[in-house]
Amino acid sequence: MIDEERQLWRFGDLECVMVSCCSGAELQVRKAGEIVLRELFPLKSDLYERANDLRAEYGAAETGRSG
């Protein structure tokens, strides 16, 4: 079975993607294509919640740098 990959958000060269397959879902945060964070979730709803938390965290850091 082929894994499905979906980008959830992006800030410059930082992106968050979901890789899903039959056994659950993996959240990855990548910087310039390199994985800097990887977390496994049995439920996609939990992954989406975590991705939203990370977006707020990384977005605040991005805003702080540009401001």
C-alpha cells in the first residue's frame, strides 16, 4: 500500500506534513526538506490538533523574527 502525504502548513522553508497509511498517521515537521520532528498518531484527529498547536508555536516564532 502506498503512503499518502499531505502538507498541512508552511512558513518559508519550514513545513508540516501528514503521512498516512493503514496503521495510522505520522506528523513530520521539515526544515529545508530535512525532518526535524516526527510524531506518530493512531488517530488523524489527534494529529490535526497537534499540527494546529505547532502552527501556532512556529507562527509566533516566525512573527517574532520578522517584527
